[in-house]
Amino acid sequence: MVLGNYKQVLAARSTDKEILKGSQDGGIVTTLFAYALDEGIIDGAIVAGPSEDPWRPEPMVAMSREDLLAARGTKYNLSPNMELIKEATRSYGLDKVGIVGVPCQIQALRKGQLYPVGLRDVPDKIALAIGIFCMENFSYQAIEAIVEDHTNVKLESLKKMDIGKGKFWAYTERGAVSTIPLKETHKYEQPGCHVCLDYVANLADVSTGSVGTPDGWSTVFVRSRKGEDVWGRAIAAGCFETKPIEEVKPGLDLVKKLATEKITKNQKTVDKRKAFGLKADGSPRALRNPYL
Ligand SMILES: Cc1cc2nc3c(=O)[nH]c(=O)nc-3n(C[C@H](O)[C@H](O)[C@H](O)COP(=O)(O)OP(=O)(O)OC[C@H]3O[C@@H](n4cnc5c(N)ncnc54)[C@H](O)[C@@H]3O)c2cc1C
Ligand code: SF4
């Protein structure tokens, strides 16, 4: 169950060359939102947009293909996309909201739909939740330190960052490639990520990541009925080329292996924290007066 429930898993890549050019992997997120927007399945999507600082994401409500294109690519630092969930339905007046998020954000979304405290009228307006795999995340300061201290290039000169094959990769606009072994980036990880038990966004309608498929392709889990409907329609419209996951390398076994490693390691941290009286998130348990 480390991969959650799903109806199908496959390898896929966008057929839209413009989207693919600036996407992180197979352009699944941007292409699926662009299709959903065109077809009226969503009327906007909450994504990690650009900001004044290089590689610092700012959540934005994308209302057009141009907005979606501007938000392509992975920013390895926190983009609090859930922050806009109420705004999307109120200020933007969306009735059918799309949202992309890392697994903890999709969990927060589902919790908000089940217990909509402060989220009146929002739960029924979530039309498409796309999850992206996530092993760990960083603060903006940490990403600055990783790139500028360890690779000696400026954040603004980068065109892409990536994590894979045991390394952090930084690609500059001028074609230089720097790598940092992940053992040097571990100390910068957000502590909350060390108690996170979801790697592949188990609660999304569709979830996707690069692990399991060759460069430029994505592994895609189609999870819910809603996800199955949108994905099926997008395939019928020719938005993606696909391959059975069994036919690509390294395949689903690697996704399973990494998910198992993340969950096993982080479960140990959860148990350790419980043993000395902390909740999983590191805060003290409900204070009890031992003298009463
Ligand atoms: C912190 C982090 C860690 C990740 N770790 C892994 C991993 O271990 N293994 C793996 O296979 N994949 C991982 N991914 C996912 C991977 O990097 C790609 O985002 C994913 O494959 C989607 O690629 P795409 O080409 O389909 O998306 P694109 O079409 O490029 O679109 C990406 C979408 O994600 C949004 N986005 C970008 N950064 C963030 C962010 N920080 N928070 C929320 N939304 C964001 C963008 O706005 C855009 O809408 C990670 C992503 C993040 C953000
Ligand atoms: S590792 Fe977990 S807690 Fe950390 S950003 Fe990713 S999904 Fe969220």
C-alpha cells in the first residue's frame, strides 16, 4: 500500500511540444490542466507561479494557457498552494477549481473537504487535484545555500533544478551542469518532511513524478473516478503518448522501493518522537500536570 489506491499506472509524456519544452518531466501537470481548462472541466488552477525572486514560487490562480506555461517546472521550495483555495472560489469566483500540490498539500486539501471548517462552499468546487511525488522539500534560504554555496552559480542563472540518481542537479541557461551529492543536501531538508508518510500523493485524482520512467517521461497514477474520467478524455483527445509501465525502465519497482524507504525511515522518526512525548510534528503532547 505504499503506492496508495489507483486504477491504473502508466508511463506518459505530453504531445504538446511547447508545454514539454519548459516542463519538469513529461509535462503531465501542465498538459492535463490546459486540457481541463479548454474543456471547461476546471475554470482555473492553483499552481506555483513565478515571483520577483528567482525560483521562489508564489501560488497563483492560472486562468489561461499562458498562466499555466509560466508556472511550469519544479521549484524545490515551499509553495503554499492551499493558501489560495478559498480565494479561488471567492475573489476569482471559480466553480471548478484545479490544484496541484505535493502529497502533504493534497492531504490538507482532502482534510479540508471532509472537515470544511472555514472553507464553506469550497469542498464541492474541487474539480481536479493533481499530486506530484515528493521525497523532501526545502526553504527558499536552503535552496539559495545549496545552489549558491555548493555549486557557485547564481540562482537567477538557472533554467532547471532536479533531484535524481542520488544527486541535486543545477542546469544554467548557458548550458553548464552542476551536481551535489544528496548526502550534502540532507541537512537543509524541512524537518516536517522527516515525518511524512506519503511519497506519491495517494489522495490525488491523478499523481505523477519522474521516478520509474526514462528522462522526459513521467510515471502517472490515475487514482479516482474523477481522475479516470479526465485522463481518459485527455488520452482520447491525443494530449499524451503512453507506454505500459512494464515496458519502461527502471519501472514501478523503483517507485515502490523509494516509497517504502521514505515511509520506513520516516515512520521510525515518528515512533522515536512519540517515545519521548512529542507529537509526530515535534510539538509537545497535550500538557498534563503530574501533580493532579
Ligand atoms: C519539492 C518537490 C519534490 C519532488 N520530489 C520528487 C521525487 O522525489 N520523485 C519524483 O519522481 N518527483 C518528485 N517531484 C515531482 C517532479 O519534480 C515534477 O514536479 C513532476 O514530475 C511533474 O512534472 P511535469 O513535467 O508533469 O510538470 P510540469 O508540467 O512541469 O508542471 C509542474 C507543476 O507543479 C507546480 N509546482 C512546481 N513546484 C511546486 C512546488 N514546490 N509545490 C507545489 N507545486 C509546484 C508547477 O506550478 C506546475 O503547475 C518533486 C516535486 C517537488 C515540488
Ligand atoms: S516530504 Fe512530505 S511534508 Fe515534505 S513537502 Fe514533501 S509531501 Fe510535504
